[in-house]
Amino acid sequence: MAKLESPIAGKIFQIMIEVGQAVTDDDELMIIEAMKMENPVFCEEAGTVKEILVAVGDTVAEGHVLAIIE
């Protein structure tokens, strides 16, 4: 089980995954808006999305767990 963590502090702008969806290395999973820039969050490990822990509009800190990939 892998934890998808936020690489930067910012606001969740877009979520492109759903629970149960299969993901592979380097898939773009979410976009975080920080300092008026859209920053993609990429998958680091292939698997299936078990849980999404944030919603669009949520503010996150660097290292905040965004999703669980199993």
C-alpha cells in the first residue's frame, strides 16, 4: 500500500481519479494550485486507488496524504 503525498502546499484544483481506478507509474492524478500555478501530482507506484482523502477546494500542506494506492 502506497500513500500519495502532496509535493507542495496549495489548494486541490482538480482530481482525475476515482476509487477503484487502476493507475500506473507517471499517471497524472491531481492538480494542486499554488502561487497561481497549476502543479500536477503524478503516481509513483502502479496499483488501484483505494481511498481519496481530499476534495476539490481543500487546502493541503506539503507531505499531506492525498490518496491511498494499493
